[in-house]
Amino acid sequence: MKYFFHRKSSRQVAKDRLKILLISDRVNCSPEMMELIKTDIAKVISKYMKIDSDNMDIQINTKGSKGTREAKTPSLYANIPILDLHKQ
């Protein structure tokens, strides 16, 4: 099982950090806050199933309603690889 001993390359770590910075800048959320959110989500989901938290992707996007001048509403997107549906 390669997931347990898989280490990210320094390139991948830098890419992930840059993504977090860009996302946090877009929604006015600090990179530290994004990491806390990611960590908390991983902890909660890990109670119920085995996940690959090193490769999960968390984003906060802002979108307004089409054709209106309403304020943009932030939404959370999470892509969390599931290794096993049953917690062991």
C-alpha cells in the first residue's frame, strides 16, 4: 500500500502551498486558516473512514448569482481520496 509511506516531493509541497495562498487571497482567508480547516475536516472524516489526507484538496470559491448584483457567496469544495469506507 503505497499511501502509507508516500512522501510528497518538495515540488508538490510548494505547489500545494501556492494553491493555498492563491485560494486564501481570493476569499480573504489566511493560509493558516485554510490549513486549520483542512486539518479539522480530515480529523472528522477520519472518524468514519480511512482517507488519504496528504492528497486531499480543499478550496473556497466565491460565486455570485448569474445576472444579479448580489454579493458573492463563498462555497467550500473538498476532494478527499477515500482509501477504505470502513474505519479499522
